[in-house]
Amino acid sequence: MSPKRIDDKARTILRFAFTLFALNRKMIPMEQKKSPTDLKLI
């Protein structure tokens, strides 16, 4: 596999993970949103 294909695959996985993360943040209740560990993940 060429480095470019690996890079494209990694980018796709990162985008997918970030989308899931963003969706999860919107669904998190406000009480949990205030936790400091939540902010460190960004």
C-alpha cells in the first residue's frame, strides 16, 4: 500500500471519529458537559 492511500484512510477515520465525537457532545446533557475532562479531549 502506498503512503498516500494510508494517509487517505487515516484522514477518513479521523473525520469519522470527529463526527461521532461532535454528535456525542450535542447529545451529552448539560451537567456532564461542564466536566473538565470533557474539555481536555478537544
